[in-house]
Amino acid sequence: MTQPQPNEIYLKDYQVPAYLIETTALRFELGEEVTRVIADLKVSRNPECQQSKPGLQLDGHPDLVLEELSVDGRCLSAEEYQRDGEQLIIADVPASFELHCVTVIEPQNNTALEGLYKSDGMFCTQCEAEGFRRITFYPDRPDVMSVFETTVVADKAAYPVLLSNGNAVERGEEGDVHWVRWQDPFPKPAYLFALVAGDLKYIEDSFTTMSGREVKLQIFAEAKDLDKLDYGMASLKKSMRWDEEVYGREYDLDIFMVVAVDFFNMGAMENKGLNIFNTSCVLAHPATTVDAGFQRVEAVVAHEYFHNWSGNRVTCRDWFQLSLKEGFTVFRDSEFSADMNSRTVKRVEDVSLLRTAQFAEDAGPMAHPVRPASFIEISNFYTLTVYEKGCEVVRMIHTLLGAEEFRKGSDLYFDRHDGQAVTTDDFVKAMEDASGRDLTQFRRWYSQAGTPVIEASGSYDAAAKRFSLTLRQSCPATPDMAEKQPFHIPVAVGLLTPQGQDYLLGNGATTQVLDFTEAEQVFHFDNIDAAPVPSLLRSFSAPVKLSYPYSREERMFLMQHDSDGFNRWDASQQLAVEIMQGLIEDHQAGKELQVPEQLITAYRTVLGDDSLDKAMVSKILTLPSQAYLSELAEVIDVEAIHAVRKFVRNSLANTLESLWQDVYQANLSDEAYSPDADSIARRSLKNLALAYLLATAKDEYLQFALRQYDAADNMTDQQASLTLVAHSEFTDAADELLDRFYAAWKDEALVVNQWLSVQASAPAEGALKRVEALLEHPAYDAKNPNKIRSLVGAFCGQNPVNFHHQDGSGYAFLADQIIMLNKQNPQIASRLLGPLTRWKKYAPARQQQMRAELERIKASGELSKDVFEVLTKSLAV
């Protein structure tokens, strides 16, 4: 039987809500078998609604049990309302009234982890985007904002901590039961509602705002994790201060709380005053957390805190506007991280993610604009396009306006729309009004999908001392739109003299931002004494693919001399990419492979340059990833890319062996662990050198790794040793080290997740059998998203040579997991589908295998909206 097509929702069909909710009073009676939710709402007709007598339409999941429904104290009979799917409709209601609703739910059986559910015995919520409808009947849309009062009632011994949004105003107890009443004075949509109840401990601190108010800060976790919260607290205080200094935004409640939860579909959630975090995004300790984990905690804590203004005080009118809060807030947290650490390294990391994953999304069946035009299931649009490309769109506005005008624009935006649910157009309009710049054409970044391509060429007129730069832009067709209009692209340009110095350009600076707005434009630079080497798209000033006919010598020149740190790194990447693409062609033709001397010379030069920041050296000397090389390929040849990358790595390892050994020894340190930028850079470079040394397959370097593992006082060095050995040719040593690691850390869930990922991503033959065995291991829990991502996600997303095994076993494995998860946790199931959706990028044999598994999923039974949407769009291309 064919599954009915779920309804597609379109931005063009948006209508204002017929009714508004002035106040929302909730009472939760938490129980082990059932939980009762009593909701009392003050409802009034929306004066902006044009319907003469609209009915009240509430959202509610089909599993909700409705016990009681009354209007102004009168109980409604079953004939006076209608339940249809996820809708409850009361056709006849007055213009203003009080609605009383009692629902019964079973949080302990809620495996979707949306709405109210249980995580390791703790009650918690996740209501974004549409989880509140799993709690009670309500207009579950972001443009209905209400003042909330929440009373939480539970057994005192089992749930001593009862939390919700806002400030605690009253508490009491009756026998074995206690209760706490919370009031949030700021209107918010239902997706920002939060509740937590459990046996939790906390650390406490305070923050004095710029106006002199003292705010209590609390971070809650299980008792065993209390020693892992200090870094999160320090990050929170730095975030609060930074937001005051850079954006003038002050926190507004008396208390700010964070809770660490192990079962969580997302990274974290910005609920007003009560942020709920995946444990992986807030717990941090040198013994159990790697450097990247510390940086992630700092960034995510900042991101969720910054949402207090860019998302909570000013929120989205509808879910098509999701990037209004997420793109803007990702930009804010990215700038915060850049200020706290290395700005150039942060930019490299952000662009690496964009180029490998978001560009792939733009080129796939799920391609969509930053502001989508339609969706079936909004959970599928929490994407890199909405977040990371949305961030880049905000960054381009910042680049075009400059920091001062951008700050004026953000001030106007917050002041003009405080307490409102608005659109991306409102954001851009505030930037226009504050700066006087016309951003009409720029708005196309919000409505057109795909990654623009810039083809650039240059010519030099020695007699006129003029350099001319010609830019041509195009954008490939995407499923929603074949023809694209030209984008407004800020192209940051520098010109280098033959001696490697920056020319001063027409604006009197060494970098000039060009307004590239036509399909083709020519830009002239005068008073250029000699033919320059152009440094294009400095700091990656726009999310585009750039083509310029650089010679290898010019790329090496930019690696050595460009004053823009990002472009120095990019020159190294593009040099390696060009060489590796040639070697892939040689490999496919059966030719003998040889690494050109230019790459070896470039690496040797960087290794010998003591003036470079160690973090940048580490980035420059890291070869382009298999994912990036695959994204650049017309047809992905998994084995060829893997073989060539391994060959180049091994060649660099053996040719520069003595230099790698010098770098490794020079960066050993007896200093106590610190997650500061300089220390992270030193460890990064040291472990990169160790990776190259192990690639020589010499036993003496295996001993380096084992000694580092045993001597490590931090998880960064220990896990680096574990991963490098586990991914090396030393299989016996790898098995022994993996066993030792698990025995030492089996009681630390987040560390065990790392252990699972190391094995799932190991490129050796037989990886799938190991993964299948780990599915039965006591360390794995098929209901925990963190475990699923660490094992299934890591194998399918980070182990291409095994996932794409020619026998198709990896595809069948993923399909089996998705079929199972479709019923259990649709959000996680749809996100895991990603590797199969790119089936058209592969050769015909693999296309057939991947498509067959997509068809098998389709035929497996009733699909969730989440999986149905991704599946049908993938099969339609």
C-alpha cells in the first residue's frame, strides 16, 4: 500500500494566527506511569486576523490523551471540538476567553526525545521545533508568544530538583511530594518552554551585569559529573561579558541555568533562562575531554547564551525564518570563539566544514535556500545551510557594512523588534536603515539555493601600471530552481608585489572589498608597479567556489608571503588538491604514482619557518580530507581517493621523516594541561607530526605513540595516540590499546563514545564486522543519540572506504539502522540518511546499490514525516 503524502507547508501560505495567548499557566504532575498536564490559557482574537469568525486551532500529537477541555469554566462535549491528526479544532469560541485543558502523557515511553521525556531517570524537555504539542494542546507556532507560569509537582526523594523557565517565585511540599512555581516575565513561544526534574547536583557562581545587577548562575548535572562543569561556567561568564562589550546586550533574568542531559537529539537548547545541553557540549575535564571538546563547550555555551537576544527576546515569525536566529547566532558565537582563540584558525575550521559538508548539501537532493520556501518536516531543516551558510550571509553583511555600521544595525534590530516574532527581511531592513546601504539584491542569498561559482582571471598592463581583475559568477541548478539571478558577492582582494609585500589599493588599505553584483564585471587597480599575484576572497569573504588560473609556483608564493592567514592556508590546500587530483587520474589510469617536488618543498619550507603560528602550521600541513576531495570530484572514486591520499601522506612522512621527528620532540612538554590557544596549538602540531611518523610504519614510532599514551595527563594526547595506533598498520598493538582504553574509561560515557568512534572510523578491512559486534557491546545503547552518532554515524560518515565497500554491505547496514530508528527516533533516522542521499555522485554500480537501499527503506512500512521527506527528495533527483 502506498503511504499517503504528508502535507507540504509553504512560506507563501503564511497567515497570522487567528488567536493569541496572553498568559499560559501550566501544572505538571510528574509520575512514573503517567504525567498529568493542566494548562490554563487566556486566549483572545488576534486583531490582525482578517477572518470574520475563525475557530480555535490547537496543535496536539495523536498520542495525547485528552481528559478535560473547557471554555470559561464550561466543559465541552466531544461534539463541540474535533481532533484531526495533530489538530484539535474548537469551531465556536468567543473573542476572548479562558481555556482549561488537561492531558495525560507517558514521558518514559517517549523515545522520540521531543516534548517531555525521560533521560536516565530524569524528566526533561525538548520543544524546538514542534515538541510542545507532545505535552498539551496549544498553538505550537513561534509567532504565538505568551507569558508562562509553570508549577512542577513531583516525588521529593526521586526528583529533588524541579526547574523551569524564569525565576522561582514559590515552593512547598505536601508529604512525599514537593512543588516549585516558576514565572517567566518575558513573552515567548512554546518552543522555548523547558522543564527538568531529577536528582541533580550543581555548581553556582554569579555575574554582575554592566548595569550593576547580580545574576545567579547554576549548572546542573549528575553527581558523578560535578567536577566537569567549571569550564562551562567560565565559558558562560566570558560569553556574558563579550555580549555586553560587543553587542551591548545585557542578561535580563535573576538566574541563568544550564542542565546537562545524556539523551538529547541536538547539541543544546536555548530555552529562556533554562538551557538544556547534551552532555557532550557542557562537560569538560582534562582527563576526559580532548582540546576540540573544550573548544566546542566554549562555543556552544556561548551560542545558547547569545540566543537570549538573537532568538528569544527577538524570535522567528515562522520556521522558514529559522536562520534569522541560527545564522545570526552562529555568526556571533564564531566571532566570540575567534576573539577567545586564534581568529585565523577559527576561520579555517569554519570554512573547512562549509566546503566539505555544506557545499555537498547545496549540491544534493536536499538543497534549499537559507530561507526555505517549503518543508514537510521542519526538523529536516536544522541544516548546515540554515546554520553555517546562514552565518556566512550575516558575515557578508558585516563585511559590506563594516563593524561600526553592523553594530548600529544590530542595535536597531534588537530595539525595534524586542518581544516580537519577525523575519529575515526585518533583520536586513534594520541593517539597511542603520547604514543607508541598499541590500535589495543581497537578499537573494536568502531565497536562492546552491553554491555560486566565481571564475576569475587577471591581466596586467605594464605601461598603464594597471591590473585588471575579471570576475564571472554562476550558480548551478538546484531541485527548487533552475535559473539563478546574480548574487551580491563581497570579494575581498589583495595584490602582492613580486617581493611578497601588499600593494596599497585605491581605498588606501591592503585589502579592498569589491561589490560583485553582475554576471560579469571587471575591476581595475591602478598604480601597480609590477605584475602582482592576486590574493582573492581574503578571509573567505563569501561562501563561493573560486577558480583562478594560479600556477603551482604562485600558490607556493602565496603560502609563503600572503598577509592574509586564511589565504596562506588555502593556497596550501589548493596546491595539495591540484596535485592529488592529478595523482587520482594517474591511479585510475594504472600509472606509477610520484609526489611532485613542489609539494615536498612547500611542506619543508613551512616546517622550517619558525615565524609561523603553530596552530597555522598544523592546519597548513594537514592534507585535504577525503570528504573535501570527494566533494570536488565529478564522480567520486572512493578507492582512488583513499589510495592517493594515503600514498601522498606516506610519501611526505618518509621524505620529511627527520623534520617530523624534530617537530614532535620540540613540542613535547611537561607543563600541566591547559586548554588555552597556545597549548592547543602545540599539542595539535605534535600529534600531527606523530601521525606522519606512524605513517612510516616503523616500530620506533609505534613506541613514541605508546609512550605518549602511557605518559599522557590529558585526554587529547591519550586519544591521539589511541586513534593513530588504531588507524595504523599495527593491528595487534591497536587491539591491545583499545582494550586498555575501554577498561580504564568504561564508566565515563563520553569517553566511551570516543572509543566507539575510533573503531567505527578505522580504515582497515573488516570495519563493518567490528561495528556490528559493537552494536551488541554493553557500551552501546540503541536509544541514545550520542551512542548512535558515535558508532553508526561515525562509520557511515567518517569511514568512506569501508562504508562504500563494493559489496554494498555498508549501505545495507545503514538502511537497517534507519528502518529501526524510523519508529524509535525519526529525527535521528532522517539525519543518518545523509550518506545515501548523495547516490548520484558515484559510479553506476554504486548508484544502483544505494538506490536499492533507499527503495528498501521506502517499502519497509509507514515512514515518519522526517524520513519520508528526505527519502522522497533523494529518490526524485
